[in-house]
Amino acid sequence: MSMPAPPGNQASASLSEETTSKQVVFKFNPEKIMISHQGDAPQDFTSPQQTTDKQDAPNNTGKADSTPKATAASRVSKVKPMTISIGGLIFSGAGTVTDCAQLLDWSIPSIPAGGAKNTQMPTLTFAWGTLRYKVNLTSVKITYERFTSTGTPVRATADLGFQSAPDAPTPTNPTSGGILGRRGHTVVAGENLQHIATANYGRPAAWRALAAANGIEDPLAVQPGMLIYLPASAELDDRGAR
């Protein structure tokens, strides 16, 4: 069983909403956090073939290759969102009902002024120590286990499921100040700049351009949950980002 975090001694895990001051701070930190990330089938991630002077012959044989190769853009579009599962969270005390009600509320899409067609899940930040993820709460299972004599729950366990929240789109209209084709990517556990460069540009060496575009001095310091801006292919050259 997880023990309460000693005041000033150990960081407490929390969930907070980006656009409001709503927050749930866990008195008992989770024992396990399960993170899953799945791409597409390996054969769909074929690196583009190098060419010389035969632009219409990707296989350099003088004949066009009839086998379609997945481009960097198509590979990225097929990558599935990261999922996070946290089980056995314990809520205890007078705030049990309030905290559990907030979790349930976050799992329901909000309807903005534009109408039902614009429904969207609240964007939350899960934070604990060096872990920080921007997520949507996709599933909540709460079990109330202890009650007062008046029937008020004072203890509960919860299982939560999250999905990585999509990055806010960057401007693509040149007149709006944005750079055409620039996107964002949230780093997941086990990734580094070379992985991200290979998936998006088809060549690991493009990590230098990513580092330059994001002002990253130490590529090994990239942490899960960090937002990386992806320059458009036109911005890249052999030396970095233009």
C-alpha cells in the first residue's frame, strides 16, 4: 500500500486542468504507472531509398519502384496516442467525495459555446516529480469502501486511464506568423531526439536540427512529457534548422 507523502519530503502526484484552477492532489502516491505506446507495423516504417540522379527511380535501377514507401508524414499520422493507466489509487478522509466527483467530471466531454459538435475532453496535466504528461482522462472506476454513520464515503479506490492529449495546432498560415508545416510532438518514455528525427524526417542525423529549433543544448536531457517542436522539412539542412 502506498504511504502518504511526508510534508516537504516527498512530491505528491496531482492532476490539474489547464484552463481552470481545478486540481486533485493525491494523498497516497500511486505504486505503479503503466505507459503504453504503439506505432504501426514495422513494414510500414520503411526508410526512403537514397537517390542519385535518377529522381524517378527510387531504387536507383533506372526503373520506378512500384512498391509504395511510407513517407515521414504518413508514418507520423499512423502513430497512435500514448496511454497511461494508474490503478489502486487511494482516497481517504473528508475530501474523498469531492476528489472522486472531480475525476468523474473530467472524464466527460465538455460542450463549448459552439455547440455539441465541438465537444472536447478537458486537457489535464498529470505531474509527479520529474514525470509530467498532458492527457485526457478516458476512464474512471471508483469503489467506495468506507462510510460514516450518515452514509458519506470517507475512503475509496480508483483506477484511472489516460490518453495523451493532442498538441495544440501551431499556426500554418504564413500571414499569421506561423511556419508552414511545423508541428509538435510530446516525448514518450524511451524516446530521444534521434528516434524522433528518424520517425519524422527519415534520417537520424536530423536530431541536430531538432535540437537547434528547440534550443536544446543537451540532447540526452530530453524527458518524457516534453513538447518538441518539429520544423517543416523545408527548414532543415545538413547543418540544422534554418
